[in-house]
Amino acid sequence: MHITADDLSGTVYIPDTSALIENPDALDRLLMDGNIVVLMHKVIEELGRLQTSRSKSDGVRHAARLVTRKMLEYRRQNLIHHGVDRLLQNRVDPEEFKRTPSGGLLTWEPDGATGDPYPSESGDNHILASAHRIAAVAKSNGQPHYQVVVISEDSNLLLKCDALGIAAENLRYGKVTLNNVDEIYQGLVCGGIDGNALQDFIESGAPGERSLSLDRVKTPGPVEYLWNMGVVLTCGEHTVLGRVNADAGRVDDLKYAQYWDRKREDYRPRPILGFTPRDPQQILAMEFLLDPEVQLVVLDGPAGSGKTRMMVATGLYMLIGQPTTWRVAPTSQPLTPEYGYDHGMLLLRPEHASSQYDLGYLPGDYESKLSPWLEPFFQAVRSLSLANEHDFLDELQSTDRLTMVSTSMLRGLDIERSIVLVDELQNGDRHLAKTLMSRFCASSKVALAGCLDPVQIDNPYVDWRSNALTRIKETYKGFGPEVAQVRLVHNYRGPISTRADKL
């Protein structure tokens, strides 16, 4: 008995290192449904180097180890085969070439000669040469229907494949199935209400306790209302902000980020430590950051949209309160005085430099090494300290309520009774997302922020579909009353910064 062309899918996948690192489970996925997967010798060598590389993140090293373990398990079961040529020539004994549990065949390809003008020192060029050779073998042996596809996250390799007529594509498994970044959940819906609905909303209770049925909200199209989705209601010149209570099917009034001006009979944004939200998205973000019932707040938006400043302002307010005696705004709904985060504030940021020139080995103790990475947080603290004439940083440090954590030190941590601020999460990978989110106890408040603009992603092993921020946003979309997400849209740093979007 021999395997025929009908027994296989006719697809030969050649994954490179970047694809396997992006999602180690990709190897199992590619082997499904009778596919042939070819492991290149250069890929195996590079995986070995990445496992101990000090210049790569903990997530990359972990992914390399995980892929290698998968390969070793296939080896233990005698499922890594040699001689893909004989496989394509239909001269294969099924006892010799056993299938993987998912139905595919896993083979190994040694390094071969590369053609001009591609030097043999590059692993990418060996992948190109093997893809050409395997396709030629299949065609010469009466298997023209076989398609050889290179799977890579390396844009340079994809471009080379296009130039040489080799089928190539990005890894799709484990990524969000969206066409562009604007389709990622934004956490906001705009709708209209009539005058009667507005009056019913105002008369439904005291400020902060008002509500309106979702049935009375008119939107341009069908909307899936999810927990804590922000709602912008317009009625003529009046605008009302609310948040979705999915179980009750209503829009609830905001409690923390705005107050009711009785004289003007209108809502006004509430300043926190001198920071006043300037648009509906910022007001909603401030609301969720201050709400003790919301344990996870995810913010994404462009540079200058206030993500870091708002996280720091609300975190300091919940830990220390308003240190001055002057009244910042009329209050019809007092903020909760006791939040219970007595373990203080924990700061974290993925350690990826914004250029190819990293910081190298930094001098000093643990905190001194982390401080450069966390400078945006400290800059926000200093700015708020000046605005309030109070040294917040000194108070946090003197009471031992400030902790800086490296992404490589998360394993084994139980983060409880703390306010956790994580910035630049678009540079995190799948490993960081899972490790980070599994650390948080129910007694902690977690605020995650980042920018999904591809220009802002410095980690070469992720893109806007696969980074930690996108993964978390999609996983926790509509999770429940404990989670809220807001996309900020405006850059408030000034005209020079705004113009930089054109660069």
C-alpha cells in the first residue's frame, strides 16, 4: 500500500522562524488536514540560538523553547521524516511516513545551495532555495497541483518570495480575523434620543443614578450592546454620556467622571488632580478608571491622547486623594473615599526600544535599570505634582507603595490589592499577554494602554493583529461588568505633535 496524491491536501508549508515564534501552536495547526510541513535546518538552528539570547525578550525565548519542545515530542513519536522528494514521488510506505495526530506529515530539509544573487549566509535564502526545489520536484513527478507556501512574519522574506514567484503569506492562525485596525473594538456607540427620552432620563433619579432603556436609543445601524460600552446620546444641542448595563438592557448614568451642573442643567467633566477630560472618550476612560467595580480598563489610542496621564492621575487619586484644600469642582456625587488598594501602585512596560539601538546594560540596582523604561510614568507623576504642589512620588516611595516590575519577572507573582498601570502594551507578545493577565487577583485594579498604529509597534515579532494589546482587547470584549474598553481618538499635545501624524 502506498500513499497517493489523494491522501494529502496538496499543500506544502515551509514556516520560517518568525512564524513559529509568533505563535508556537502554529506548527500543530499547519499539520492539519493532510498538509506537509517542511522544517528547515536553518530554522532549527535559529530556534536554538533564540532560546538563550540575551538580546531578545522573555516572550521570544519562551516561544523558541516551546516550539523546540513540540519538535522533540514529534521526534519522540518518530513523526519527523526525511526525504520529502520520495514523498512527492508517491514512493512512500505509510509505515515509514506516519502521519501526525492531526493528519499531516512533518519532514526535515537540510540546507542546500542557494542561487545567485542570494548569499548562503542568510537563512531566508535557504528557505527560498528549498521552496523552489520542492516545487520543482513535485512538478517534475507529475504533481503540478502541489502548492508550496512559505509562512513568515518577515516582510523582507515575503517580498523576496513575491519577486521569485513563490507563494508566501503571513501566519493567520491565532490572529484576529479583521481587515484593518479600525475594526478592533472601540468601546463606544453614538445614538440619538428624542426630547421625551431625555426628560425621562433626567427625571429617572439623582445624578449618577439615572438610566434609560436601550430601546429608546436610535442608532444608524444595528448595535451589539456589550457591558460597559460607552454611549453618547444626542438630543438637539444636548449631549449625555452613559454606559451600557447589558443585563438590565439600559444606559446608566456616569458616577465618577462628570458632575451635574444644577444652574446650567447640564453635565460637566470632573477634574481629577487638575486633569480635566476634554472629550467623550476621555470622560468615559476616566469613569472606568475611577470605578472600583471595574477591575480591568483597556485604553488604546494615538500618541498624545492622554492614556498615560489619565492612568497616573486616577491611580494617584485612588491611592492618595486630593492633597490640596481647594475645591476642584462642584460635586453632586462624591467619589468613593476608600478604594482599598493598600499595596500601592505597580508600574510595568514592555522593554522594547523604539529604534534598533537599545540601551545596553544599564548601571545601578534593579530599580535604576527599570527607571528609563518607565520614564513616561514618572514624567506624568512630576507634572501632576507640580500642578497640585505636592510630591506624589516622594509620598509613594516613603510609604513603600510604588513597585516597578520587569516583564521578565512576572512568573509566579500574585498581584493583589494594587493599582497596576501597564503602558505600551502593543509591544508585548502572546506570551506576555497570557503571563500578565494570569497574575491579577480580584482585589487589584488594572489599567492597560497602548497604540495599535503599526508605526508604534517596535517588537519585530508582532503586528497589530497579534500583539498583546489586540489579543487582550479581543479576548475580553464584552466579558462582563468587571471590564471596560475605550479607544481615545484625539492628540492633545499641540499642533507640532498632531502634524507628526503626516510623517
